[in-house]
Amino acid sequence: MQKEIEITGLNKSFGQGASAFHALSGIDLSIGSGEFFTLLGPSGCGKTTLLRIIAGFEEPSTGVLKINGKEVTGLGPSKRPINTVFQSYALFPHMSVADNIGFGLKMLGKPKSEIKSTVAEMLQLVRMEAMADRLPSEISGGQQQRVALARALAPRPRVLLLDEPLSALDLKLRKEMQSELKRLQAETGITFVFVTHDQEEALTMSDRIAVMSAGEILQLGPPQEIYNAPVNRFVADFIGDTNFLILRVKEIGNGEAVLELPGGRQASARLPESISPPVGSRVTAVIRPEQAEPTAAGQGEMQAVVEAATFFGTDTHLHLLLDDAQGFVLRRQNRPDQPSPAPGTRLGLSFAPGALRVLED
Amino acid sequence: MRGHGWKWLLCTPALIVLLLAASGPLLIVAVYSFLSPGNMGGVSWEFTLEAWFRVFFRRDIFEPDLVEWNTAHLQVFWRSIWLSLQTTFICAFLGFPTAWFIATRPRLTRTIWLFLITIPFWTNLLIRTFAIQEMIRNNGTINAVLMWTGLIDSPIQMMFTEFAVLLGMAYVFLPLMVLPLYAAMEKMDFSLVEAGYDLYASRLNVLWHVILPQVKPGFIAGSILVFIPAIGAYVTPRILGGGRTMMLGNLIALQFGQGRNWPLGAALALLMLVVVVGALIFYLRVVGRNDEVRRG
Ligand SMILES: Nc1ncnc2c1ncn2[C@@H]1O[C@H](COP(=O)(O)OP(=O)(O)O)[C@@H](O)[C@H]1O
Ligand SMILES: [Mg+2]
């Protein structure tokens, strides 16, 4: 895959000396041409800062940023083949929708006829033909979002940066715009760098995700890998729901650890390469709520008592208490022929090999 | 809506002041402009259009039937309008970068700069104007320095010129432009500027297409705040302009003082009011129409 953006050894700090704040440290990243790449992390972890550095609004303190193979350090935003969809949309309030969309082309000095046809094309692409002459204040938030998108796409940038573009929309509109964005990206073939703090959004939309925390990239990979093989406790906690179990190591070998489960049985779990806990010590292990299954009491790897059941429509969350009093949540798909067990019921838990993983803390 | 009636009472004190201090005197001035001048100033209660006639025309002293335009009055009118327009432009030109500088400081420092901008208001206008005089008079600071450095041989005449009046007025009215401009810029969404750069605009294009349309209300408010008091300025043209660059305010004061022609002064004052209101309506019309065209 051809590399569109290459970032090596990038650091960014605000302020000087002792009071300097390190917003980004040691970022290494390469984004492929035509990729839908997502920066995911909690608020304040440096996502916007990284995006602003790529756009050219901020300069990195150290490190190299290449776009399409060329180093762009020192080039202003108007010199980079990159456009941004701002979190606040930043539509020009005194210009009509059409003028907003045509602004970039006009500044590039394109002929009037070309601007007109591209604007018409963009209006159609985001399905806003009827609103061309309205002012931004005269259209809804979702429509403003589309206009901001069309405005950024109109000059045909190599890369489109989107800073939490959907966070201001309500749930239904957000779902709609998610598939709209995927469609636009497929149709235009433009590289998307998408910022969100919503893990579900990241999982459903991205080709690859970089999970960030406190200015660092903790894990980088496709959504399945991030979900199924989180590298540490933070990633596991941030992406999806997870059961954390503190378990004792009985044996170590072959990149696996044999752990003692509540109730006395044993199971082997994958060990990350970065750690090698001594035998007898306690480690944190995880199982996703949907990767365990209820069985009859006395069977399976662990035994538990049902404390409560929460109904979620498609599935039910069973809140369990394991034998050693650790909590465990089990997600079970609802079926009319299988009523959820009443509180107080005893049941066994089984899980597939590979579901149990040891994590770096 | 119920219970809102009595709240109207809250503004009655202000209304009473307005009535006593503005509407009442205005009415008196309007009436005076149609009366004859008294011998020792004041008015004598005889109706005549003579004052209004003399605003525009002049009779020959020896042949009263020979009527010509009163060019002296018209010149003062024109000078007042022209100097006020120039003052407004100078203030806008100097005020914009000043306001921009303040608006782009960190929040805490902004307060300090704003405070500094208002400091001149703390000193009496008369004293400030005399200070300017001290700078620009023939043996004042500027000329002394220039002559000492040998750049000039004889002092440059700055006092009693239109330049002196412009300098004084621009100085006095500059804060009235900076403050509304600052208010407009402070409300501005600076991500619009970034969006401009992001969409390949040059600095000049960002200024023209993004920033100026955003701060336009500030310019409108600032222009009105500067132009109106400028056209009636009294102290500055009196001290720095002298008799040769008289402005409307001085002409009117002259009629109520040495001229002892109150009706003429009243007529001139009313005409000034008409000019100001007319200019204001014209200005807002023009500015407002641009907005409608954009919406097209
Ligand atoms: N211009 C700045 N000056 C000082 N600190 C900043 C500046 N911009 C961002 N920060 C700090 O950097 C951190 C990361 O911010 P940001 O990139 O906006 O996070 P995110 O977009 O992930 O929520 C925050 O703690 C923020 O306060
Ligand atoms: Mg952010």
C-alpha cells in the first residue's frame, strides 16, 4: 500500500521549560493512500493536536511529517493538499451554501465554470441540491455537517481530516452520517483521517485504528485486532466491555500462562510478549462478556451465581458473582425459547480457548 | 403577557431625563430658529425665516436685494463633514490592527490592553488637546527635535491646519473605534480563519473574505460612534484649528456667543442634526443593502 502520511518520532509540547505540557510524545504512524484511518482516545489525549499538526495549523516540536513522500514541515495549511472538516464545522456564516463549497476552488483560482460544475457535483454528492442558496444559519446541524464535508471535498484533497465530525449530531443522524461518510470515502478514494472518542464509531467505520492515551499511541491495528487482542488494560477497558479477573499464575511457557480460575479449575491464556510474570504471582486477565457462555451448574470452567439481569432488547446482561466473589458480566443473546435465569440461580461458565487473555497493566 | 406592564416603569427615570435634557431643549432650539435675534443675545418673539435664510444666503450690506450663497457657512459644513469622514477612516485604519492585536492576546492580557486603551478618557479633553498643541506648535517638541537634528531649518507649521484638527480628532475618537471592533472580533469564531487558510486562501484573502465580513458590525458601530461626535466637535478644532479651520460646533458656538445671533445658531444646530441623521440613514441603508444582495 502506498503511504500517504508518514509520521516519525513526532513530539509536541506547549509552553516552555518546567511548565511545558507534552501533548504528544513519540508518535510513529503511517497512513496508506485511500485508507479510512481513525484516531481514537478519550478527550484531552491529543487527537486534535495531532490532526492540527497534519493540517499545518501547528508545528511539531520535534519529528518528521511527510505527505505523499514529501516533508511538509514549515508549510502552512494553504500549501498542503489536505482539507479539514472542523468539529464546529466553521462554515462562513455570511456566505451561501454554494459559496461555502466553492470557496476553496475560488482561492485556488479555478475558472468560474469549473467552480460552478464542481459545486453542483458536491451538492449532489451530499444531497444538498435544494439548499444551495441558503445561509448556514438557515439549515439544520446535520445539513451544516454535509456542507462542511462538501466544502472540504470540493478541492479534491489527497487527505481529508475529520475532527469528531459527528459528535454534535443526535444518535439517529449520527448513524446515518456514519454510512454516508463510508460511502463518500469509497466514492472519492480520498484518504480519511477521522478523529473520535466513540469506540463503537471507530470500530464500525475504520480500516485501521490508533488508540491514543495521554499523548501516546497505545495500539495501532485493524478494528478486529484492537477488539480481540488489546495490548493493555487501558485499551481493553476503552474498547468495548470487558471482564477483568485477577488470577494466579500456575505455569508459564510457550507464550502462554496457565491460570488458576475461581473455583479451582485451570485454563491457559495468551501472554503478551512484553511481560513474563513469575509463577505464583497474580496477573490481570480479560474475557469479553459475549465470549463466555452459560452452562449447567457444575459444568464449564467457572461457577457463578446470578445477581441481576438487565434486558437490552437484542441481548441480556447477566451480572454474576464468581466463586471467589469477583464480579463478571455475561452477554447473552435473547431468544424467546430461553428465558434469562432468575437472580440466585447457580450456573457454570465456559469459554472458548483464546477468549482468556493476560494483559499488561 | 401578564405582569410585564409595571416593568415599563423601570425606564421612566431615564425617559424623564431624556425628555428634560434632550427633547425639551431640542424643541426650544427648533422654535428659536424661527425667531428674531435679541439685541444682547437671546431672542425676541417675532416670527421670521431670516435665520434659515442666512444659513444658506448672504445679503450685501449696501444693497440688501443683492443675494448670494453664504459660502462661509457652506464651507464650514463641508469641512466638518469632510474632516469627520477622514477622522472615521483614519480611526478605522488604525483601530483595526489595534483591536486585532488585543483580541488575539491571551484572555488575561486582553483586559490590561483594553484598560490601557481607555486611559485617555481619564484625563480632561482640554488638557489632552493642549498636550497635543505642546507637541506640534512651532516651538513645540516635534519641531524642536527636528531642528536640533538638523533635518529642518525653520519650524513646520502644524498648528491651525486641518492636519492638526485631524490629528487631534483621530486621537480623541480612536478608542470609540477600537472598542466596538474589539467586541466584534472577540465574538468571532477563529476557526473560520483556520478554515480560510485550510481552503487555500492567502492572508489577504482571509482578511477580505473571512475576517472583514465577520467584524463588519464592529466597523458600523465604530463609524457611527466616531462620525457623529466628530461632526459636532468643538474643543479640538477650537484649540488646534483656530479660526481658519472652524468646524460646525465652533460656528454654532460663535452665534450663541460673540455673534449674538441665537436664531442663526439654532438653525445651524438643527441643520447639523438633519445632516447627521441623514448620513446615518444613508449609511445604514447602503450597509444593509449589501447584506440583502448576498442573500440573493
Ligand atoms: N494551544 C495549546 N496550548 C496549551 N495546551 C494545549 C493547546 N492545545 C491543546 N492543549 C492541551 O493538549 C492536550 C490535548 O488536547 P487535544 O489535542 O485538543 O485533545 P483531544 O482532541 O484528544 O481532546 C489537552 O490537555 C490540551 O489542554
Ligand atoms: Mg479534540
